[in-house]
Amino acid sequence: MNTKNSAAEKRIAVDHLNFGAKTSKRVGWEAWEFSVEAPHLVRVTNAAYGFEKDDHSYLVGIEDRDGLLVPSECECKADQYNEEYDCKHKVALATIGGPVVLQAAVDCPTPGVDATETPSQSLEEPLRTDGGTATEVISGGPNPLYAEEHRECDCRDLADDFPCWNCVRDGERELPE
């Protein structure tokens, strides 16, 4: 990415916001974290508050103004009650987060609408975070789609006809009393 274009995009986005020198200084002094929550929504957190930072975290909406992505609304009190100036969360998103975070928020897929499913991502083969397929659901129970063909049973290796955990968990055998 050309850094000259990025700086120009950032400057133009900031030019669409109305804020003073005090807000500019606070944005520069404080620590910021950004996370894309949904399409056109970024959670802006003031991490300068340390362990209380969750109390200083707000959703900021992104708007496309003639091809330029600009922070438009924030759920903080400063933005809700002051129509003259933009809040520090919007300024931080435009300056610190910049075009990369703004574009990520716009590119975020809408669940159920933008998702295109490939055969390897269907319910028949749930994916795990390590890239493999899940054979058990999170609750610890068996995945009904794989229970029969991928079942692992260790009953025959146990003494005294004691059932293995997989059989007890699946309800096929019970523990002796």
C-alpha cells in the first residue's frame, strides 16, 4: 500500500470531522483499541483506563460519503449530546485507526447474507479453529453427523466389562453400580 495515499485518505476523513485542539491532544495522549463488531460498526476502546477500559468502550458507525469512509455516529454521551463537535472516539478512529480499520468495518460480512458456504464449511463438516473438522459439539456430546462413522470405543480394552467414557457419554452403556 502506498503510504502517501494512506496519509491523504486519513487526512480527508479527518477533514470531515469537527473537533478542537483539546480533543486532538486527548486522542494523541490516550491509548486506543479498535475491533470490528459488525458491518459498518467499530468498537473503539480507550485503553488508557486500564482495567476499567470496558467502561470506556463505544460503538462507532462508519458512513460512506462519496467514496470516503468517515466515522459518523458514536454511542458515547459526548457525541449524543453535542451536535456541534465530534467526540474523541470518532476522531481516534479516523486518525489512529485510519483507513485500514475503516475499510475492515465496511468489508465485514453480514452474517447469513454475505456468507457463501463451501462444501467443507457446511454443517456436515464443522470446522475447528485449527483447520480440522470437529467431531464433537462444544457441549461435549457427540456430533450426530459423525457419531456412527467416527465413533471411538475402548470398551474391549477395559477389564471386567467396564464401559469406556465414549459409550457412557453417548448413552450406549452405563457405569456399574
